Amino acid sequence: MTAEQRTTTAAAERLSEAVAMERAWRQQGRGRGRSQESPGERSRPPQKERERPGGAAAAGAWAAGRGGRTKNAAVTPEPERGVSVQSKFEEIRKSNQAAAQRLVESRISSSSDDDDDDDDDGGVGHEDGKRGKILASTFTTYTNQTGGDATGLVRTGQYVSDLFQSGALTCLICIASVKRTQPVWSCSSCFSLFHLPCIQKWARDSAFLVSSVTDEDFGQKQHPWPCPKCRAEYPPSATPNRYTCYCGKLQDPPADPWLVPHSCGSVCQKELKPTCGHTCLLLCHPGPCPPCPKMVSVSCMCGKAKPLPRRCSNKAWSCQQHCGKLLPCKQHTCSQPCHTECSPCPRVSVQRCVCGREEAERPCASPQWNCQQVCGSLLSCGNHTCEVVCHDGVCPQCPRSVSRSCPCGKTKSSLPCTEEVFPCGDTCDRRLSCGKHTCSMRCHRGNCETCRQEVEKECRCGKYRKLMPCHKEYLCDSKCPKTRSCQKHQCRRKCCPGNCPPCDQSCGRTLGCRNHKCPSVCHQGSCYPCPETVDVRCTCGSTFLTVPCGRERSTKPPRCKEPCRCPPSCHHPTRESHRCHPGTCPPCRQTCLLSLPKCSHTCPQPCHDLVLVKSQPVQLAGPWEQPSEPAFVKKALPCPPCQVPIPTSCFGEHEVSPVPCHRQGRFSCKRPCGRPLACSNHSCSRECHLVTDGNKCEVCEEGCAKPRPPGCPHTCPRPCHPGNCPVCSQMIRQRCHCKISMLYVECTKMTSADEQTKVELGSCNNQCPKELSCGHRCKQMCHPGVCEEKCQHKVKLRCPCKRIKKEFLCSLAAQCDVQCDDACRDQQKKVSQMKEAEQKAAQEEEQKKLQEELEAFEKRQQRGGGRRSKKRGRKEEVDDERGRRGRWWRCAAYVLVPVGGALLSAAAYYLLTPP
């Protein structure tokens, strides 16, 4: 077993112990991940409770429930005391050991796979592989439900892995790392983590900024605040004021190294989205809850097929059968395949209106329609007709048959619908149009008159007050100094309340056409384009194009289909036929066909009687004259040289190419010469040339470029030469296998040596400086690869009493043991007897000393009855002190001499006895 495997095994053992200790207190006979404590209390037992045997039993029951062997372990009643308890404990212990062994095997195999991945993909792939396996083992509860499918755990796994990685999470508000001991808040939309103080300050500042911009009464309204990342809005009441775990069950969750940071460690139990009636099965976790993994038996969307077991998160399925349900039109059936809700009927049918008087073709999806005719049916009173437009059912009751009142509404009467209700004669008292006073006339029909009471009114702008009739509006003569919406002119309206009307002056700005001015009312921003139009005509005037004003300068004349009527300007009798065009006619493109001098060919070029040529600049008389722009004049150019191709070979006879007639003769093809040089390795690289006595090919000046032996990095020192290269005599500088010494080896020896010889050449022949796992230095000579773990150093082992010592090889020291022999046991017995004798002598001496002190005290008490002189008392005290010192030295001599002798004899025996 390698060191990595031993480390993995130890980690698995610690993990199994921690799981047993961690989960034992959560079982308590109530199921996985639950506790008997209240939600507000911290469900963590003291350290003593974790170490009890019952905790291991509960942990084993939890592990057995996870493994699927004892499914009802959480609800099994407590077994009887005695043999049943012991058998239950042994069963749980065996299941724990089996689970730990499986974990060790999976870790060992995964470590070997990771090593292979590391060789192929590097360190990044190695870390990702390990992280994926850790997440897979963390989400075992979910994968057991899904049959090993972890596609729904990708997002949640990413959040959990970021939490375990130091510095992976950052608060977007303060741009600092989120630590596992800091209070945090998680957004319910994007699941980002923020420091609790940071998000509280963010919420306050966001509400303050919005209210300062939008509220006239600053700070009076309650504005929502957004998430800093996803901008999801939260009401002011949702501002976090306490630190809770992800599922919200525990306030101020403690930092536990065996749990996800900021988690309470209990089952999440949040309702899954979309709502299906199930809850999240994972432990309290960051990020979104995964899709529901439960299996349910559901029928298809139309309900025709038999129920099938489906995943709850993907339970909607189609049987692809014809729906055939009757649509709301009650005439047609649905023709679509199996689906949830039928769409509106797409057909058209003849349908009656609501009242049934008219028929029309209408979509089946909207059968209810009105014909816009007044009903006209006789009401129940028999005197009036229904005035409601096309309705269904019974006509409403006659509006005049109900209890009616006089015009002012004070007197009510029950009269037939054919009789009118007359005024009651009382004061009207109805609210006038001003909204402040009531009508003082008698009860009357129609509208009340205008209010004429004298009241103090404030003008519209709020600057002045005046007594005047209530129905009149008071306007002062002050003019408004504010700027109108055009941001150019003042309002100047009398008694303006602040809502200044739009500017009524003319804009007058020059439009984009540069020909007219803006006729619109004064406004902000750019003016509208000019509404005028202009005709743009072609050269002959038979075709024109109407464009907006101002575009005539940038618009090209329209294309005219008439032929151009301009006469030719060259030696040709007629011009090429072309359409009407703006500007001058294009140059003549007919072939020149004039006879060329010095040959019998004709000019094949286009006509060049009139060609635009740049005129020669006029020499300036002095620096005071400004140079003019270059002018172009039309001139007749002579015919160009004859370009008829004539086949001719080059100097090196590489090719036969056509040469223009006016340059007939041999030429250089611009290719390399290619003739072999004297070195017989290269060819002449000069441009194709004629070889004569005074113009020979070049001399080879390149270095030797022949391939070197395999492994030789040096080049041949000789210039380019024929034949084989000499043997390489340069030295190669390289580090030895232990990376300490620098070696110099001949290149020839290194390239021609086999693998064993290369290893010997790369060794410095010194002892390997590496240390073995036992701590000793490797005794092999400088070698490649990993040192062998068979340490040949000799170590001394002693027996428990340290008397016998023996030497063993370091690699076998762990398997050897030195035991005490009979001599060791005799010596230990003698030493113990000597210690007992010394202790006994010391006790007797102490008793004797106490007895002497007691006698001395009694004597002093007896002498204390009579008077004694001071000198005598002092003398007695001195004598007593001297006696006590003498007794102490005698006691020390009795104790130290035997002890010292015993120690010296033991040391001499230990040194002189052979091992």
C-alpha cells in the first residue's frame, strides 16, 4: 500500500468516525436528518454525549439506513436490554466497517484515476476530477433517488464547491472574500452571497436614492430595493436584520468544519419549484434546490393512456393519440395530438347574436356577440319598452316602477310609472358646482344656478388674495418669469400656476436644407425636415426625379434610358452606344487599330486620342505666389510599344516564355540558377544568369546542414563539404540524477550509449541525498526515480527496562520487539526491595525525630514553671538548635548513603553486563 493509499485509508476512518459522531444525535429514533429539539434551539449535543456507545449505535443505524439494508431503522422500537442490545450493536458495527471499506476502495481507485488524468490533462483536470467525486459522495441522498443521475445537481454542486474553496466567493458590494465565520445573506433569485452589514447598507442607500429623486415628500414613501447582482426587487420589510442558515430554520448557525459553511446541517425541506407537493431532500445548502427526484405514477396529458412511472420533475408526457375532446363551441372536436389544454376552435360557423335576431359567420372561438340593436321589448310594467342593446335573458325592471323621489331627493313616493313626481317645495340644498356651498332655491328640476356668494379667493399663482363671487376665477396681473418647454422663451402668462403652456412663437431656425426656415412652433431639439420638394433632371432633360428640398446637391441625376447624343471626339467615325449620363462622355473604349512602327502589328490598346494628363506645374516667380492645384488636360498619346508575345528561352533554359515584340531576345526568368556547386550538396542560388568565363556560378559559403546522429544537438563545425561529417567531440553539460552536481559528458558517448549506460553517465557516483519516509538518508548511489523504501540503516531497540539493547535494520524495526529477560526481572526486583528498605528507614527516622522533638518540648514545659535567667535560656536554645542540626545530618547520612550505593551498583551492573 502506497503512502497516498495509507493517507486515504486514515482519512476514510476519520470520516466514518466523524459521520457516526455527527449523525448519532440527529437520529434519536425519528429518521435521517431530524432532531427532537425545537427549531429555535441549536441541535448539537455536548462532547460527552458524542462519545457514548449509544451515539455509535445511532450512527450505525443511520449508515445502515443510507446503505438500504435497514430501511425501517428510524422507526424500529428500542430493543430489549441484554443480548438483543449487544447483537444490534455488533450488526451496526459491521455495517459501519463495510461502508468504510467501500469508501477506502473508491478513494484508492479514484486516486489512481486522478493520477492518470493528471498526467494527461494537468493539475486543473486533476482538481476538477477530485471535486466532482467529492460532490458525488456529498449528494448520495439525491442520487439514490435518481439511480445515479446527477444532471440536476450541476448548479447546486457548483455553489457548494465554491463555498469549500477558500476565496472563491466575493461580496459584490465591498469586493471582499466571504468567509465561513461571517454573517451572510443569500439572494432568493440569483443565490449570490453578500455580507449581512453590506446588504443592509445597500438596501438603505437604494431606498434613499430612489426617494430623493422621485418623492416630493422626501422619505415618506416605502420604495423597494434591488439585489446588487440580478436586480430582483425586495420590499422594505424584506431587508435582512438577522443571520440565518440557507433554509431559514436556524438563526446564527455556528461554524462547523463538518458542515457546509453557513448551513444548519438539517434537511432543507423547502418546497420544490415548480410546486409538486414534495420537499428538497438535500441537507441545508446554498444555491437552487435540484429538480424533484421522486417517482410518481401519472397518466398522459389527455388521460387516455395508462399511468406510467415518471420522474416528478418531468411527469408531463404525451401518448401522441388524437385528443378528440369537444371544444367550447359544442360543434367540433380537438384534432391535435395529446396535450394539456385544447386551443380555441379555429373554424368558422353561423352563429346567432345574444338576443337571437341576427345570424352571421363568426369564429367558433368567440360565439358570444351583439347585434347593436335596441331590444325594444315591452317591460313588465306594460307601459315602457326595454332600451338595453342586444342582451340575453329577461329584460330588466322598469326604472320608473321603483321608489322615486323629488328633484332634491328629500321626499320619496311610490307612484305608478306613468305619473311624474312633482317638486316638494322645500329648499333644494344640493351641492353647487363650486363644491363648497349648497343651492338656496326651492326644490326644482334641472341644474342648480351658479354660486354667487362672496368669498376670499387666492389667485391661480398663489401670490394674492381677494374677495369676489365664488363662481368667478381670480387671476392676478403678475406675469410668469419661468422658461417654457422650448427652453428659450419666458412664459409671460398672467397668473400662471406653474404649468406653463407650450411656447406659441415660431421657431424660425434654418432647416437642414439650408434653403428654408422652420415654420413650426418653437420647440426643443432638432427641427423636422423641410416639407418642400425639388426636381432633379438628367443631362438631356427627358427624365427627372423628385427629392426633398436640400437633397438636390447630394442626389445624383436619375438614370435616363435615352441614348447619349454627344458627337465622337476621337479618330473613330462613331462613338460607342451608351445611355444618357451626367457630365462628360466616358473615354472611347474602341480598339485603336493604328499601324505600329518597326513591325507589322496594329495597336491593340483602347483609343488614346483624348486622355487626361496632368499638366506640368508652372514655376513660381517668388515665395509670394501661392502654388495652384494641378490641372489635367486632354492630350493625344502615342501608341505604346508592341506587346505581341514571341516565344523565347531564358538564360538558364529553365522555361520558354513569351517576350513582347519590342523586347525580343533572351532574358532572365528570375528563378534560382539551380546549377550544382562544387560541394555537391547545394545548387546555385543566383538569379537566372548567362554562364561565361567572367560570369560563373557562386561559391558555397554555407555551413554543413547534414543530419546529425540521434540525440546530438550540435552542428557540424566544418563548412559545407562532400562526404560524411566527423565524429562530434563537444561536451554536454547536464545535472546528475540527484540535481546537485553538474556533469560534462562527451556527446558521442551519450548518443551512442544504451539506456543502462546513459543512467551510469548521468550519475555523480555520490550517495543519494534524498531522505526516506523513515527519516534516514538513502544509501544508494546517485540514481533516477524514487528511492527504495528498504532502509538498510541499523537502529537500536531496548527492552522496557532499558537494560538490553539490540541492533536491527530500519526496514525491519517495526516488526521486531525486545523483551526483558530473567536478569532484568531480578534487577527490577532488587531495586524495588532497596526502595522499600529505604522508605522504611526514612519512616523510622522520621518517627524518631518526632519523638525527640516531643521529649524536648515536654522538658521545656517542665522547666517553664520556675524563673530562669536570660543567659541560661539562651544557652538552652543554642543547645537545642545544635542538637537538631546534628540529628538532621545523621538522618541524611542514613538515607543518602544507602541510596547512593544502590544507584552506583545498578549503574555499574548496567554498564558491565553485555547486551
